[in-house]
Amino acid sequence: MEVTSMRFVRQAHASLTNPGLQHALGRLQAKFVSARADAIAELDDFEATRRAATAVRARVIAGLDEWLERFEAAVRANGGEVHWAVDAQAAQRELVAIARRHGVRKVAKSKSMATEECAINEALAAAGIDVIETDLGEYILQLANERPSHIVAPVVHKNKEEVADLFADRHQRARQTDIAALCREAREMLRPQFLSADMGLSGANFLVAETGSALIVTNEGNGRLVTTLPRVHVVLVGIEKVVPTLEDAALLLRLLPRSATGQSITNYVSVLTGPRRSGDPDGPEHFHVILVDNGRSRLLGDELEPMLRCIRCGACMNHCPVYQAIGGHPYGWVYPGPMGSVLTPSLVGLADTLDLPNASTLCGACSVVCPVSIPLPDLLRTLRTRQWQQRLRSRRERLALTLWAFVAHHPRLYRFATAVLARVLRVFGGRRGLIRWLPLGRGWLQGRDLPAPQSRTFLELYRKQQSP
């Protein structure tokens, strides 16, 4: 998938001036934020549960190689196969090789951000293999030739009317306007695809080391159809998704749906362990797991290592004022919002994602709601520091910050400069006391008025109050 993060500012501006998108994004607050608060309140002790979940994820990351080897051994003991992919291209090659080995012509695919990250659809199409997205949101995006804008609700940026127009155009049927009718139409179009697919492709919310199982949570029946009907099932997943035991997975499941969609539990929780055994009524004949690194191992032992704890719930973006205003597409890759602003530079490279660490108010809402206590504001500041150290910021910005640092390190000069600046800004404020234009401040003042300060600084006012 092409990375367009370097165009973040232009893409964000386009989102801010898109009234349809702004209306669609308004549903985030009403649907996900309030629902999460209600669902979290059901827990007897949310903070204790979160501390336990954080400890599980931290324990796994600290010994990731050992847990992955245990998982691999359990998969093989159950009759499955494990493949290791160092990067996205290796994942593509492994999957295409598996498909060719089993004579696959059509793949039915469940929603998976790892497959988006590795551009799997494009790789399969280039190999002459048909790929059908079966998650309703991803299916809509496939018809529209668009990328997801949210990791849980990929089509949150579209409204019902847009979907109705898209279905009428691509399905060549009478236009439906009722949501239930649109869902039924999608089921009617997808059901033959499930039945004719040679391979089912899914991700995994968790990999269980003790049993060699892949666990997925969904709200649609497509996940189970993808993983049981085709004769080959492939799980393509990031290496950080492993957990030690089923009990650990159950603990994390107390937090994942509540944080993601505000549900106590999703409609379907599927634990998939190996191929079909003798006497099983359904299931694949062949079970493969592709474990994808793609830059994740570089974070081990690094200041950014806590990002590997992420369970992809999307709570950080649902509560982020920046994401709420612009949606996911301006971030320019697979992962948007605060988690994407850390993960994308970590996986793609800081030089190609300069704006993302700065696409945050650092208000801290993301870390407050994170179910595994990832200190996202701290990680964003770490990336900002690295940008400075690597001289990746513009010369003008570096010069301005260098000048400010020099002044701040000299108290007398700082007091003099701020006193002069306060009086100048007061003049800029005019009679109304609102600053609407400043040199080098067009970006800040384009959509807001800045209240002018008093003509004296805080220190001057404080000293006057303290004087007898």
C-alpha cells in the first residue's frame, strides 16, 4: 500500500472542508465513545483489569521469541504449518506460494489490518488469484476502491446514501435505501463467494501459545464462514499478537470489545486450532499461519517498545480530537489516529511520516482510554525528539526553536523579550483583543482567533501584587 503520510497537512485540510465526512465522523462520539463508557462501567474494577492485561502484554513482549516458538510448536503438533515473514514482501511470497501449492483460484477474506499493511490483495491479484472481502465494511471499500479509515469500523467515513449509490452501480440492482435491505443485498452477493472460495484468509486478534490457536472476534458471521468453509485457511498476523494462555486471551477479551465498539462481548468469538480432524463436521483441510515481522522486532528493547502491546481496539482514535475532526485517511497508511502516529513511523520510517508525530494535541485522552496502558503521548514526544535529533524538521522550525531555547536559558533576556512581545501582541489584538494575523502564524490563526495577552507579563503582574 502506498504511504501518503507526507501529504498529511493537505489531506487533513481536505477532510476538514468535506461536509459529508464531518457529518459521518460525528457518529464516532455518539456511537463509540459513549458506548465504551457504559461498557467499561460494567466491570467491577476496570483499572485492576487493565493492569492485569497490561502485565500480560508486557510479559509477552519481554519474551516474544520464546512465546512465538511455543506457538509454532503447538500449531505443528495440531497438524498446521507456520511460515515466517521478515517483511511485507516475504508475507506476499509465502501466501502466493501456499495458494499455488493448493491450486487456489479464489480467496475469501475476513477483515485484517495486517493484510492491509502487507498489500495482500494486490499481491494475490498480481498472481492471478481473485480476492473477495467479506466483512461488510471492507466489501464496501473494495467496491469503491478505497482504503479503510478506521481499524475497527473501516467504512465509518461513508453514509447510507453513498453505500446505496455504490451498491446500485456495482451490483446493477434497484437502489435500496433501508439499512437492513442493503445488508441483505450484500449477503446475497457474498454467499456464492464463500461457497466457491478455495482459500479463507483471516488475521487474528490473538495467537494462543499453549494451544496453537488463532482467536478472532467479529460481529458478522463472515469470519466463521471464511475460516471453516474453504479447504485452506491461512492466518496472516503480526508477531506481537501472541499471548501465553487461553486464560490470558479471556482476560484481554474483557477489554477489547468494550474499548472497540462498546460491547460487553462481540457476536462471535472463534478459536481456530489446526485443520479439520477426523469426525469434525466442518473446517479446513489445511491450516497455515504466516507470522509477520515487518519492522516490529526493531521496537524490542527500544523506547517505543510499549507500542507492541497494542491490541488494535481503536479506542485511542475514537477519543482523539484530531482523528474526530479529520478521520483516518489523512494519516496516509493503514493505521490512523494516535496509535498510527506512533506505529506508522516505527514501521515505515520517520523520514517518510514527518507530520504524524505532530498530529496530536498531546491532551492524553488516548492514554487514558488505552486498555493496555500504552503511554501514547510519551511515545509521540519520543518521535518528535528523534525528528529533531535527526534534523528532519525544516530549517526554519529548527532555527525558531534554537532561538527560543537560547532565550529561555537566559532569564534576564527571557523577561525582556516576553515583556516586549506581550506589548506587541496587545497592539495586534486591537480594540477587540483578538489576534487574527501574525507573521509566521497563518496556520494557527486561519481557523481561530487568538486572545491578545495583557500588556504586561504574568511575572510583572505577580511582582506588582507582591510589592507593598
